Amino acid sequence: MLVHLNPRRIAIGGGYHGCHGVIGILTKLNGLQKVALHDDDAAWNAAGLGKGDVVHIETPINPTGEATDIAHFAERAHKRGCILTVDATFGPPGLQDPFAPGADIIMHSGTKYIGGHSDLLCGILAVRRNDWWKELWTERLHLGSVMGSFEGWLGLRSVRTLELRVQRQSASAERLVAWLADALASKGGAEDEDGDAMRKAVLRVQHASLQKDDMHWLKKQMPNGFGPVFVVWLRSMEMARAFPSKLKLFQHATSLGGVESLIEWRRMSDDSVDVRVLRVSVGVEAVEDLQADMLQGFKAVLADESVTR
């Protein structure tokens, strides 16, 4: 995408470290300049962000699963002639349509929810302009980023169940997030042993469904669910590192988007993330089973003297 658009500047915030790695390579090759996404218009003007440059947002964002207002950044980008690109990997079709609020190009790691079964590598660009599509098609051949026929078949297989999968996964994630958030907000009592264990282990939870002040735009942007990925902060690095090994249903892995539920101590893959953060990708299992597994995991990590001492 960036090779094709060849911008001089890109406004970008946090998100997937691989995107920042690609930008770093292009900075070395042609001087691509990064501008802070959340700076005000005066700062964007000072940086020279203008026609042909890119404003890139990731929503929901990796790893927290929190959402960004696409329409807001579409307005800011387009009034200065910039192109708005949206990484919608964590909000796939069935949950949101970034074209509706103004995206020009949508990017997906199709490896994740569009593939949906943890068995293919795939990248997808959807574009608003037909001339871009034709040029990207040609450039893709020269860059060598062409899927094999078998991977293409696996992707078509998966698209047939995409909406069913992601809406269930998103609904289950929202229930898990609400369960955790409610426990943290409660003062508990003598009979609240489970909630007490959760409060002793968990510091905070992050997910788009908890952005209560943003619901005036968020429900319109994501009408069918707020995404299957969320973040749990445990109270120490030692607890966060140990917690995945205490689980029986969740698997400890860095990928996401498949039908199985995964959890990752995120610092293993991204050294910019706090050492207490666990990223959770919810699969299609029964949400009651996922709750039970997380609860016994919290109790197990609290009982582990090598972790809590």
C-alpha cells in the first residue's frame, strides 16, 4: 500500500509493530516521515502533512481492542488532501465497514479473522478507487505478494462463515469483558470468593465496549459488535507471565482470529507493551467455559508462591 501511494508523510499512532517496522524501512529508503496521529491541526500543518500524504488508523487497535473514530479522521485527512487508510484487522467484515465513515483504503491481515482457522497467510487491501485497484494489481505481481491457489481456496472457504464467526466471537468477548469489569467495580463481600480472586489478580481491562463516552459514534461505526480482542492487565509482570500456563482451554500463542481462544503475554512479541499486559483473542467456545477457565487461572496464579512471593 505504501509503495503504491508513496507518501512523503504518514500520520500514525500506536498499533501493530509490524506496520511501524515497514514505515521504518521506507524512511530509510525514501525519507518517509512519521507524524503523530493524535496531534492537533497546528502540529499537522507544521509537519507539512498535505495532499498525497497518508493518515493511517488501526481500529480496533492492537493490542487493547479499543476503537478510534474513523469519521473524525476522515474529515481531518480529506480536508487537507490526505488519503485515509484503515487497518481493520480487529474489526473485520460483519462488525464494521470503514468505507461508510470515509476510509479510502482498508487493510486486513486476512491471516486472522478472514482466514479464521489459523491455517493460512493472507493480506488484503480493499480500495475505493478503481484506478488504484488496477495499479495495485500490477505492482503486486512485481513485488511477489501473490497468494498460492491453496491459500486462496482456504480463504474462500472461510469467508462463507465469516459473519457467523466474528459476531459470536465479538459477543463472547463483550460478555467476558463485562464480567471482568463488573468484578473490578464491585466491593465484594464475604460470599464473593470468585470476585475477590479476580480483584486480587486483575488491575484493569481494555476493550472498545468499555468506551462508554464514545458510544455516540462507536455504535454507528461498529453496529454488530466491538471486536473479539481485549487486554487484561494483571498486577505484576510475574503474574502476567505465569497466567497463560495456568489455563486449560485458552492456548498461549501470538496469533489471533481463529476459532480457538488464545492468550498472549504480549511483551514476548512487542517490547513496547507493558509487562503486565495479556492480550486475549476469543474463539467460538462456550463463553461459560471461557469464564471458568479464566477464573481457575486467576486462582491458580494467586496460589503459586513462586509468582506471588
